[in-house]
Amino acid sequence: MTVSSQNPMRNQLLAILPEADYRQIASHLEYVVLPRGSLLASAGEPIEHVNYLASGIGSLVASTPEGNKAEAGVFGNEGYIPTSAAMGVELSVHDVIMQVEGDAFRMEFGSFRKWMEDNKNFARVMIRCLEAFSIQLTYTAISNAIHGVDERLARWLLMCHDRVSGNEINLTHEFLSLMLAVRRPSVTTSLHVLEGNGFIRSLRGQIIIRDRAALEEFARDAYGKPEEEYRRLMTGLF
């Protein structure tokens, strides 16, 4: 990463803050590079940092007591993680993992809590983002209940496409399996369906979006509402 890329305004939340409020918190931000597989929080462990992604894709992974895992939510430069820090929760309930390499600006948990208490505009943005992420998690549960695997895959690919530059997304079959909470053969079958319709091209470790509009139409109501709510919640705050 070049020095010029180390601009906190690449995170949409930090860019929303009024300049005076951003200046107050800027010295508490630390730039970090996050390879794929980086663990940003561990289930049952103290939250050490709040991360504001500038690039890349991370996922919130929920686990059952018997060790079964599924992705509950996805995030990029539109927010921060773990969002539970906004409520003063000190332990992470979930694992938070980078699925596509990127970079971020992180803040120590104690500093984050101080600014939540001391800066009304900062707190307002963080709470709005928490609500937007909660809506995404709700719609993930709805989609898992009512949509088929092909539509759910289309939804996740659209969500990932929203969070990368360009049309190439570096996603492994293992991650796609986690996204959908299905076995890898089911992932392969669904990729063939989407590729056969001309929506995507599937390569080893990479998905290329070929027809975004058609992919959205195929996903139907599995995609769109949380994205609409994010725009509503984060627009016109100041």
C-alpha cells in the first residue's frame, strides 16, 4: 500500500463525519493491512479494536455449540466492525474474518467507547450504521428461510460486488460454502447455473461479474432492501 492510499476517507463512515469531529478522532486511528484470513475479532474474546475497512471484504461468522458455522453478515468500507462495540459490549459474540484482503483504520476499543460518550456526531453515525448492519443480518435470516441456493448465491455475489472496485471478486469455494451454509458441491452447482445464464464467469478462486443487471433480476427480492435502508439511514445526517 502506498502512503497516498492511507486515507481514512476511503471508509464511508469516516468520510461522513463533519470535519471538526473527524479531526478529534483522527489521531486515534491506526492504519493496518489485512491479508485474507485475518481475524479481526474472536468469539468469546475481548474486543481489542474497532476496524473501519478502506478496502476488502470481511464476514461475521456465527457458530453453533457443536461447531457448525455460517456467515451471518458481510461488510466492507461502508461500515465498521464489530458493531456491538457501539453498545459497549466488551466480548465478541462472533468470529470476524477477512475473506478478501484489504486495509483498514482501526481504533482501540477504549478510545472508541470514549468518543461514543463524548462526541454526539460520532455516536450518531456509529449507531445508524449499527442499525443498517442489523437490517442486513435480518434479511440474511429471511433469505436463508425462503430463497433457494441459486438466489442466495446471487445475493451474496451482488453484496460482494458492492464492496470491491471492478468486476473481479477473489472468492474461494470454501468461503462461498460458508456464505451459503451448504456443502461445496452445492456451491459448484449454483455457480454453474449463474454462469450458464451469462451472469458471471467462474474461475479458480475468482468470480467475474458479467451482467450485473441480470444478476439482480435473478436474485429478485433476496437483494436490495438492506442496501436501500443503508442509503436512507446514512444520507443527510449533517
